[in-house]
Amino acid sequence: AQTVTQSQPEMSVQEAETVTLSCTYDTSESDYYLFWYKQPPSRQMILVIRQEAYKQQNATENRFSVNFQKAAKSFSLKISDSQLGDAAMYFCAAGKVDSNYQLIWGAGTKLIIKP
Amino acid sequence: EPEVTQTPSHQVTQMGQEVILRCVPISNHLYFYWYRQILGQKVEFLVSFYNNEISEKSEIFDDQFSVERPDGSNFTLKIRSTKLEDSAMYFCASSEAIHTVTNTGELFFGEGSRLTVL
């Protein structure tokens, strides 16, 4: 069975600074994907970034990047130059390849941006 | 930009009543999903749907739940006889394809329907 753990219920960061959100996972699958989703107050889950487990290179999307440590089963999200619009709940999720998005989710981290 | 829409945004119902939550997926998407999030708990997968049938479902998705695509646009989740523990936020999502090694069909979510069972 897969599990996803986010150990930080809440994080805060000064605007323009960098913050890292932690995620660890446990899976016996060989082919899987990892995701970070953002849920702003509007409630809609928005994909931030995804990482294919077979790729060694860390995924990046503009100010968002991940530190994927496969052996350690760690998948942290780094947000650089934090902006007020980044304030949201951030969820880490894992899914098996070809599994119809039967995702396993972490509990979420609330990110607060201080102006 | 195309989006997934859900109605109602909030529904309050009495225990034992039937509830139907509605979703309009993005028009060219072929795969549809329901997830739920009980307040303070993790998001949980309920079911995936493709080609007018359930592809995968979780243990949560028991006989009290059903899904349907009654026409070319709507995708519904029905809870036959609601229980207190069904109170949650229900998220609909859709994707053009499933996530495979060669295809990254991104998942798009609606804003959720909050169900409160009294």
C-alpha cells in the first residue's frame, strides 16, 4: 500500500523568500508518479508540479522545483521568490503509473505568505 | 480556459436522504474521477470512470455510491442513503488521458461540492 506523509501542517515565509515543503512517501510500486497540488481558498486543486519516478532529474516549473530523493522516498517542494498568491494548502500525492489517477494524498501543508 | 464545474457548491441534507452531486468535466476529456475530503483529513480517491463504466474504485465506494454520465456533458455522483460520515468535500476531476509512461494526461479539478449530512 502507498502512503504519503506531510509532516508540516503549516509553514510561513516572508514574501520574496524561499520555502521548502516536505513530503515523504512509501510505495512498493516500481513505476509511479509524484505530484504537488495547490488548493487556494477558491478550493480548486491546481497542479503545481509532477515528477516521474523513473526520471533522475528534478522537475522544475518556474519558481517551483522539487528535490526528489528516490532512495530516501522524499519529494520536497521548493518555492522561490514567494508571492502572496502562493498562499494556499499544498498537497503531495503519489500515483501508480496506469492507475487511472488513483492517487494517495498527504494531509496537506498550509502555506502562509507574510507581506 | 476550460474548467471543471461542480454543482451544488454546498448541500445540506438529512441522514438517509439521497444526494446527487453534479459535475461538468472539460469537454474533450475522456476520464472522470471523484475524490472526497472529510474535514481535517486527507483527500481520498473514490472512483474513476471511462467509456461509460467504472475503471477503478476504492473501498469507500460501496453500494451506497454510484456514478453516471447521463448525457454527453454531466458526470454525477449519487449517494443513495446518506450517513453522517458522508459529510465531506467532494471533488470531481477529469483528464484527457490517464497518466502513463508516454502520456501525461493532466488532472483538472472542480472547486468541490461540500456535503453536510445532519
